[in-house]
Amino acid sequence: MKQMRAIVTGGAGFIGSHIVDALMQDKRFEEVIVIDNLSSGAYENIMHWENDERFHFARMDLTNIDEIAGIFKNVDVVFHFAAESSVKIGSEYPEKMWRCNVVATFNVLEAMRLNNVKNIVYASSSTVYGDQVKIPTPEEAILQPISMYGASKLAGEALILGYANTFKMRGLILRYANITGPRMRRGVVYDFVVKLLKNPNELEILGDGTQRKSYLHVSDAVSATMFLFDKFLNASSRFEIYNVGNIDWITVKEIADIVSEVLGVHPEYKFTGGVESGRGWIGDVKLMLLDISKLRSKGWQPTMNSHEAVRQSAKEVYKEVKDKI
Ligand code: NAD
């Protein structure tokens, strides 16, 4: 069995820390190095590995290539999960999307090229599709992001294809739907849990509540990621692109109902109305369901549908934050 050395960028964040757990539990990985500047992630998410000699943490900023380049020596694969992942922040600070998502991805690829690292797994996003008519949306759809965040994730994909083809590197690009579960500190489920802990009688809902999207529990997202990574390792293709999502979708109003039920409260809903016919915020894609038939055809299935994933993560997040609010 070939031993591998991996870097996880953004490994102290929500999804990245669960990827770190999967790699640390996989004995093929002789070393797992987390690079994170802790801008939105938390060291507590990975602290449980600090006494394992296979684990290393580098508090570094990916926007500084001189700082990070040396760490990539003798690495086999980079799981690139660091990003500024808030659509809302992109409409307020577009330069942040450029720096944290585009420049950082360029720097990761440069550090890989300079150190002859061949494989990258990239956390892309359903937001690269924008508003689509064809739903569920397949990988072949024309990519038309409607947010600075979506644009920056698409730029990252483009850079990976450029590097893969120019420098004989290999890229596995995963377009995740909305991911939900323990350790998340943003997104609608977290937002509703926190608001209801503060005031169980009233719940502010951004938009008109009819936004309908697909949610995948983080345990399923990680299982799909490792499943596709194993297939990719044994394939000869230079790059592959997969949608990683669920079989169904759920409205924001239904999420509010589930979270309220989990917390045992009966709030009055206050819809903000949102922007542009009920979007929650500028750049919010109102309808998102990815076509995951390519992923399913390889033999992977989610264990929870969107409704189950939301319910499960509401319970998990409630448990994590109930004594902190
Ligand atoms: P997150 O904010 O929890 O994690 C991102 C991590 O990257 C954080 O730990 C942060 O500190 C780190 N980071 C940010 N900028 C950095 C920099 N310049 N240098 C070093 N570290 C930096 O977000 P997440 O939800 O876990 O998202 C992880 C990845 O998955 C992101 O690339 C995101 O675009 C993508 N994604 C997330 C979702 C979702 O629903 N959460 C959906 C689709 C795609």
C-alpha cells in the first residue's frame, strides 16, 4: 500500500476539519499537514489530533506564497478547502474573494508546481452554475455564476485546468451543494439555531422563504470526497469534475420548521422579503439541485436526504452551541 503525504488547506474550517479526520483515520496517509490562517476556522476543530505524530498544523496565510511554498516539499496530494466561503461577503468586499479564493488558489498551484506535487482535490461549489433553467443541473451546464463568490470558485477551477494541462498535474474538482453538519459556523441551519436560542418566539428568515436548495450532510460530503479520490488515484485522466450533492431539495421555510421542531419552539416567522424576487441576499441562487447521476453511476449514494441532513445537523449544531449563546 503506497503511503501518502497530504496537505489540507482550510483544514481548521468546517468541511476541511472533517476531511482531516478522514485522512488521519486512513493509514495510507503517513502525514497530514493543515495550512490555515484561522480567519474563519478554529484550531479546536482539529486539536484532537495534536498528539499524533502524523499530524502537523501550520498557521499560515495562503495569500503569501513565500510563506507557504516550503511546506509543499514531498507532498503527494493537496486537498484545497481554504476559501472565503460567504456569498454575502463577496458583494461587500469583492477584493477579498479575489485574494482569498483566486490568489490563494494560484499560490497553492504555484507551490505545487515548484515542488513537483501532482494531485489536487478542489472544493468547488454549486454557485459556479448560477441560476439554471435545467434542474437538476448536470456538470455540462454552462457556468454562469451570479455572485463574486461563485465567480472566484470558477476562477479556481479554471486555474486548476490550466495547471493540469500545462504542467502535467492532476485535478479532481468537486462542486458541492450546501453542506451541513457539526462544526459549521455559518449557513441557514446555524443561523436559525442561533437566532432561536436568542429569541424562541420570533425567527427572522432572509428572503421570502421559498428558496429551494439541496443539502448534504458533511459526513456524506466527506465519504463522497474520499470515494472519488480513491477512484481518481487509480484513473489516468488529467482532471475530473463531479457534482457532490443530494437527491432532493428543501425550502428555507421547511428548514425553519425542522429547526424549530428540533429546538421544541413555535416562533412567529418574519420574512425579510429579500432582494430580487425573494432571494435571501445579493448573489443568492434561489433554486439549486445538482444532478448527481455521474457520482451515483460510480456506486456512491448519500445516506441522508436533504430533510434528514438538515434535521441531523440542527441537532448537532444545537448541541454544540446551546451553552455558548
Ligand atoms: P470555512 O470557512 O469553515 O473553512 C475555510 C477555512 O479556510 C477556514 O478554516 C479559514 O480559516 C481558512 N482560510 C480562509 N482563507 C485562508 C487563507 N488565505 N489562508 C489560509 N487559510 C485560509 O468554510 P467551509 O464551509 O468549510 O468551506 C470549505 C470549502 O468548501 C471552501 O472552499 C468552500 O468554498 C467550499 N464549499 C463549501 C460549501 C458549504 O456549504 N459549506 C459548499 C460548497 C463549497
